[in-house]
Amino acid sequence: MASKTKAGSNDHRGEQGFTLLEICVALLIMTISALGAAGLFFFATKYNSTSYDTNISLMIAQQRLERLRRTPFSDPSLAAGSTTDTANNAGHLYTVVTTICNTSACGGSATLELITVQVSLQGASNLWTTTVTGQRASAASGPYLQ
């Protein structure tokens, strides 16, 4: 005998839904995916900050090198040796080491100076140094001029 149901009755024999176990597995997969994405955001922020500091240190090194290249060759600030000072940009402190070589022991001469500027961010986790090197020649006459 066929059973008859009234319209609007609560007979749910033909419907299927999600079980509690299926919902828990889906939530677990979504949680793992979200944690992975959050980790990517953390590393992206960290590396963007490091990239900013690296670009600023390169700018500081280039400015320092250009200032030294504009200085007259006989200026006392271009004496051979190393100097260390600090630069500040947007609250970040950078250590700047400037090395000037005018001897043959390091590749320079009486008419050629090698200038090396190294800049690094001051801090506990500093793992990089930006180095810019340039040469500077005196305006002395050579054998090619007559």
C-alpha cells in the first residue's frame, strides 16, 4: 500500500544534509588554509620592511660616496683610513663605515683613491650590509698631455 503524505508535512526521508563529521573536517581544512595565509602575510610584511631598510641604506651609501667624490682631492676628509658614524632616517639608525685607500697595498696610488662606503641597520637581527665602492682620481697631468 502506497503511503500518502499531506502537502506541508515534515517528511524528510528523501533529503540529505551534511553530517557533523563532514562539517568538522571542512572547518579543519579552512583553518589550516587560513593559518597558512596568515603566515604569508607575516613574512611579506617582514620582507617589505627589510627591503625598505635596504633601499634606505643604499641611498645613504650613494649620497655619502657622491659627497666624497665632490670633495677636492687634497681635502683632509679624504685622508686614508676608516671612519665610522651614524645616519638617521625615519627613526632608523644606520652605521656608516667609510674606508679610503690611497696606497698600492689596497689598489690605490698617490693620484687614485678607492672609496668604500658600507651601511648597515643598527639592531639585534641585522644580517646584511650595503656596500658601495667608487674611485677618485686627482687632476694631475699625465704623460698624455703635452
